Amino acid sequence: MAVREKFEQELAQLNGKIVELANLASESISRSFTALENQDLDLALEIIEDDTKADMLEEEINEYAILLIAKQQPVAIDLRRIIAAIKIASDIERMADFGVNIAKSAIRIGQQPFIESLAHLRQMKDITLEMIHLSILAFEKDDVVMARNIAEMDDEVDRLYGESIKSLLRLSNENLQQVTQLSFIARYLERTADHATNVAESIYYLVRGRHFDLNE
Amino acid sequence: MTATIVKPEVNKKDSSQVNEINTFDKELVYETKDLNLWYGDNHALKNINLDITENEVAAIIGPSGCGKSTYIKTLNRMIELVPGVKTSGEIKYRGRNILDKSYKVEELRTHVGMVFQKPNPFPKSIYENVAYGPKIHGIKNKKILDEIVEKSLRGAAIWDEVKDRLNQNAYGLSGGQQQRLCIARCLAIEPDVILMDEPTSALDPISTLKVEELVQELKKEFSIIIVTHNMQQAARISDKTAFFLNGEVIEYKDTNTIFSNPADKRTEDYITGRFG
């Protein structure tokens, strides 16, 4: 019999909950962008309502992690895994919140015609979703190399963010309200990518036992 | 293998090093160099290299039969009581090799006290238990003995519990009190080093915590080497931790590093409970 089999199972359960939360966040971002593009206000409202699922799951992860610490007295990599789970859950929950923020902006823009193409934002969204996906893969596999790649993808999101803002500001005389909302969305996506980078940092800490600032 | 403490490199990116305690300005109490020990044909300690720093608590952990108790018993040469023991290498205590035949074991034991797994008070009064050592060393003056007894019992955090019944038999004390009495008996000879071989394994949780608190106090004046099966105890009370396995020192580092980010997979597997 493997020593600490039950604890191994509990850690696997904790990982499972993180993956579930990441899927919720990913859906939140992806669906909110669809709501924006299709100007689908019902979908936007649905996303806002659904956010409680992510909030509750984050709480559940925290409570589960606290119980594991109290009952199993983990050290070294086991302790780092649980601490990383708490931090990662908090980052992912924020990502889900940004999905909600994008949905709210979509509602504020409403049915007005877009003043410019959403190409930059779409690109940002695609990279950010890929970052979330990779960060969870890296988490499941304890893969530091993949974690570092995520940081590189964040640089591209930052670059696109800069371009989006520049291009939107040029249009501020046309429709300030929409420019503001689209700038917010760009900002939400850029922040989501930052949180994915934070997840990558937590993975680095989990595997190597050292902090590393990938956001630099 | 060599297990002396390596000075940590300063690296801003590397926060695990930040918590390492810098003890390089402190003196070494014990220096163990290439120590090997055999029980007959059984090679029980293999090339042990390990330094013990003064005013620190060094914990020795490892699974049963790994050599940790054997090692601690070489430090006061109690190991010589086992028939058929052979050693090679050296253990310097304050610069002198104690394995050298010219080093008198009686002299060594005046510097090095020991506390065992099970409390082992003498079948005498509480007072006599503590006064025994100083009396053997020729102190006869009642007033001086009284002072030593009080100071030692205070030092072992048991004075308040026994001051009104010093003449009662030590066997009437609880297990935890008996163990602290044994620590007081050890302090009475004013040692330099205290060796503790699983000192709390026979105690209840509260008595265990009292002894742990006491160890933290005692390290201000003494150097302490503690063998423990309780890894959380090693994590709580020691400054450095040595992990022994099959007679070898696998890793010897600051306790913070051992319990947060050990370098060797075997150390990690042991402290996280994957084997042992």
C-alpha cells in the first residue's frame, strides 16, 4: 500500500477543483466576448448571474485547503501545493470576475454599432484564453517550462493592449462612451492575462520552491 | 558524504535563501569528520561529516535504524558500552578529538549531558536527583547545593511545580514532570551540550510542548542536539536539521530549508511521509 494514499487522493481532488474553476473562468471570458460581439444582452446577463458558481467554488477550494493543512500537516512540496492552490484559486476567480466585467461593458454598449473592428480585442481574448488553458495544463503537470511560455504570451497581450488603447483614443471624439467601454474591455483582458501569469508564477513556486517574477 | 553547512549565496530572485539563518559567526561545538562506525560487521554510520554550532538546536531525523541514535551516542561516547563497536574518523568537541583514547570519558560527560526517551529519575527524592551530580563532583556545602538545585529546577521550568515537595520521591511526579526533572539533573552539572534522544516520545502532548518550550529557552545557554521521530517537533524547535538514512547523512541544512524546500528527493519523501 502506498503511504499517504488518502492524502494523495485529497490533493488530487484539490487539483480537480482548481481545473473546474479554471474552466468556469475560461467560459466566463469566452462567453462574455461572444455576448459582446453578438450584442447578445441576455447572454451577458446570464454570465453575470453564473459568476456565483465561481465565487462559491473558490470558497470551497479555500476551505478544503485549510482542512488539508489542519489535518495532514503538510510540509515541503505538499505544503507548497496547497498554498499554490489557494493563490491560484484567487487568481482564477479574478479572471472569472473580469468575464463579468466584460459582460457588463457589453450591456453598456448595448445595440450601438461598433465604431471599429474588434480585431485587436479578439486577438487579446484568444491569447488570454490560451494562457488560461496552458496555465492549467502546467499546473496539472508541474511543468515549469510551460509556465515560462505563459509569461512570454503575456508580453504579446500587453503589446496588443497598447495598440488597442492608442487606436481607441483616436476615436474618442466619435463616441466617448463606447471608446471608454472598449478600453475597459481591453484592460480587463490585459489584467486577465496578468492573472494567468500569476498562476504560472505559483506553479514555478510549487515546483521549484522559489519565487520568480514572471511579470517583469 | 559531506554535510557541512554551505554558506547561502545571496540572490535577490531566490527568496528561499532569505530565511536561512546566518550562523557563521558562531563557534563550532562538535566537528564530526569522516566518522564510520561498525557494530561487528554492520556498517552503521558511513562517512558522517557534520558540524554542530553553539547555542543552537540541531535536530536529527530519519527512519528507525538509520543511525541517528547511534550517532548521538557517539557524541558522549556512550556507544562504547555496546560490545564489538569499532569506529574510524574523528569527532572533535571544542577542538579535541573525543575518540582519542587519551580523552577521558568522565571529563567529556561533565561537558555533555544527556536526556533519554523514557524519564529515568533515580529512586530518590526530587532534591537528591538534582544534587546527585554536583555531589559526585565534590560539592558538599548544603547552601551551594540548595542553590544549584533551585537554579537547575528553575532552568528546567519545573521549580514552581515541585518547590514545596523537594523531599518527596521523584517517582511520584507525572511523566512530563519526571522528564523535566531529568533535564534539571542534567543542568545541575552545568554542561555545555545537552543531547536529547527522543525526549518527548513517552510524553503527552502538553508535556511535549512544555519540553519544546524549554528547549527554546535552554539553547540560549547550551547547545542542544535532539534525535526525534516527530518531524513537526524538529520543524518547530530546531535551527538545523540533519536527515539520516541507512547510516548516511543525506541532507543537513537550516530547518526552514529542510521543511520547505529540501534538495534531496529522499529527504522530501521522508518529511512528506512517503516512506519511513
